[in-house]
Amino acid sequence: MTNNDVLRGVRYALALSPAAMTEIFSLSGQTVAEDKISNLLKKEEEKGFAPCPDTLMEDFLSGLIVSRRGRQEGKPAPQPQAAGVLSNNAILKKLRIALELKEEDMLAILQQSGNPVSKPELSALFRKAGHKNYKECGDQFLRNFLKGLALRYRKTN
């Protein structure tokens, strides 16, 4: 999944306005104008599309953590990590932290999306990369998780 897909999925699931997203970015020390956010939310074939780099996605996720959970006392604002590839596992972990999801919550979200997984399968996604039971989070898994988030957090009438 591209970072733009994840950004669109989180925005939809949590019903975030461009103004709210601007505020979330600012919590991580990043200034992003609403028109740039609109371009980030566009699909590739749309005019004005702007790709979302890993560093910007990480800033958004860090800001989301601060907006949902608050700043930790005595800790400075989150600092961007060394430039590298932001994995689906890292995105899933940051979403779990931001939304304060327990294992049971995540299992329920995945069940709701129509793609149930077992506890060992889920815990393998949160292990350290070199661990023998580590499993890479695939695009389809992350897509299903975002779908489950949307079903859980958006009010459907």
C-alpha cells in the first residue's frame, strides 16, 4: 500500500477533516497546508496528486498518537527517525498505539472486516524484524485493518 492509500484510509475511518489533519501534522512539528493535504488525499490519476513520502507519513502517525493520547509528561515532541522505508508493520504499530487498541480490539476489528486472524498471527506482526516468529505485514492485511477501522469508527446508517 502506498502512504497515500493509508492516509486516505485513516482519514476516512476517523472522519478527519483537512483542518484536523493539519492540526495532527502540527503536533509532530510539521507544517502542512490544507491544499497540500488535499493533494495527498487524491488518487494517482487525479490532477494535483502529490505522493506522500515516508517521513511525512511518519510525522502524521506521530501527530496522531499525540492528538489521541496526549504528550507524555517530561518528553519532548516526537523526533523523526532516520530516513528509511516505513514498513506496514510500523504503520500498524503506530495506529495501534494512537487508537489505544488492545489485542482483543485488533482481533475484533479484523473479524469485523471479514478477515479474522489468530492471536499468534497478530502478535507476529509486532515482533522485532530479526525475531524468528516475525511476520511482515502485507498490503492486503493493512487494507483489511483500515476497512475494519472504518466499520468500527464510522457511524453507518
